[in-house]
Amino acid sequence: MTRTVYVNGEYLPETEAKVSIFDRGFLFADAVYEVTSVLDGKLIEFEGHAVRLDRSLGELDMAAPCSKEELLEIHRKLVELNEIEEGLVYLQVTRGSDGDRDFVFPSDDTPPSIVLFTQNKPGLADSPASRKGAKIISVEDIRWGRRDIKTVQLLYPSMGKMMAKKAGADDAWMIEDGYVTEGTSNNAYYVKDGVIVTRPLSSDILHGITRKAVLRMAEEAQMKVEERLFTIDEAKEADEAFTTSASAFVMPVVEIDGVALGDGTPGPIAKRLREIYLEESRAAAI
């Protein structure tokens, strides 16, 4: 089935979608993005993604292409047109194009480009991967310093995933100055003696929408949370670990750099948080 996508005000078959070869998202990765999950045909955490998109645009002095209300309408229309029950809506905003390549930003009256498309993912909530748990490796973090801005500069995270694949693992956690920053496309956590440990927010990591919700839910469930720096060796000695992201929700981690955590199966806290997150998110979906 050919998807219907959205490009700069038009709903089009994906085969007819076009952007300029001079678009700054293509030439300079001068673009930001968001990914919103869809469960039961409804959007999960849309408000959080819209707020973070606005922040990313502001940090880069990039104009918003439309209002939050218009953005919600576009998301819902694409979900309807593509008959998405479980899946994702990808949104990308670029600084646009003034018709040529130049390191200097185009004039303020150059309109931004906006592109959205859906991905159909049946079984997203009941993921076999979440029942098995993920194996991860650690890699050096050599990304730029503003990871709190959700840009499309994703080459190194992509390389990290490939390093993991070549090592027979599922994903990688990145290490900077001896401490874990985050996963290639997720926030990282470990659990020891019932305490959930995760890195605090800063420009070093993405301010995850799912992270925020899961930490709130953990505290409401009387789970203890510590936001602090931690090493990969600390994580290897954990009882369990997990990651959070908009597309995988809460994903248990069962092995780090070849070291099995606990009994090598998804831990009880990760499983419980996944249950709570899916239940509450579905109830609040729009």
C-alpha cells in the first residue's frame, strides 16, 4: 500500500513527494524532528512532543511551520488516511531552502520545510523484543554537545547501532568522560537494590518525553529514583536495566558488554513500568 505523506501543506502519495535538493535539512542536517507513537489509532504523548519540537526550533532560531493545533490535525489526518492502528508518525522541520547552498542561514523570510509520514507497526505494544530483552554494548560518545536539541544529526547513533549489530547485540549505550550518556535512540537506566538510576537532564542527553512520563510513574508507584551520573561498570553490576523511547516505550536490557544482568531475563521493575506506561498512555491518548 502506498502511503499518504505530508509535504509543505499537501497530502501526497509517497511516490510523488519532493523537497528541493538545496533544502538545508539535506545539505547540512539543519533540521529537527519528532516521532509520536500511535496505539489504538490514537496519538501517544502528542503534547510533550509538540512542546519539545517548539523548544528545538527555538534553540536553533528556526521558524515554526504551523501552529500546534494544525500539527495535531495533520497527525490525525495521516493516521486516518494510512489506517494506522499501531505505529509511528515521523515529523521533520528544516530551515528550508533559498535556492542554493550556503553555510550562512537564509533570510528570515525563507519558509521552513515540514514533512510528515507514518510507519505501520502492528504489534508495537506487544513487542516480542520487550519480552526477550535487549543486549547492549558500550561505545564512545563522540556526538556534538547539544544533544538536548532533537536534530536529524543521527549519523553516529546509526553507526553505534551498526557496531552493536556487528557485535551480536541489539543496541549501544554511549560513554563520555567515563559515564553513560544515553542509548543511540533512547534514555538509559539501571536498577540496583530496587533503586532506579539514570543520568540527570542537561545538554548531554535528550530530554526524553517517555523518560519524563516513566520517571513520574515510577515515583507514583513508590519506586525510588536517583538522577545521577553512572559508569558502565556500575550498570554491569545491576540487578536489571532498561531504556525508554517513544517508539519502544520501556525496553528491558538483559546484557551489557556480554555481562548478563540478574538471571538474564527482563527484570520486574522494567516489566512493571512498561505495563504502567502502556496502560496510562493508552488512557490519555488523543
